[in-house]
Amino acid sequence: MSKLNREIAPECTKCSKKINGYTGLESGSKPSKGDISICFYCANVMTFTENLDVRPMTFEEIDNLEHSVYVPVMATVLAIKNR
Ligand SMILES: [Zn+2]
């Protein structure tokens, strides 16, 4: 895990909270198109667009995630919903 970055601030498509920080698996990495974002407030699963805005992921897109991605995404969603 790595640094918090406040350069971008799209809004959650579900609860409208500002997404004003993120962490990546690699130090210093920045989000890019297709990366996944999970809202810390409501556990909404989104994906970054070309211009680093976000849009909600469809159930089909989530279902089609590789197992190595799907498992930590779902674990994070459950952790947020159960806190
Ligand atoms: Zn949200």
C-alpha cells in the first residue's frame, strides 16, 4: 500500500462524497483508466474513466473480474459495509 494523493477529486456515483484520496498497491502509483475504486463511505464499486473521473461498475463487469482482483475487491466491500 502506498501514498495518499489528493490531485484528483471525483465524486462517488452513489453517495456523492468526494474521492479525495486513494491508495495503490505499488508505491507512488496513480490511478488510470480501468482501475477500480471503492468508496470508503458507502462501498460503491467504481472504475476510473479516461479523464480520471469515475463511473459505477456493472454487475457483469464485477463478475468478470479476475479471481485475484475479485476477491480483494469483495473483501474490501464487506469490510466497509460491516464496520
Ligand atoms: Zn460512496
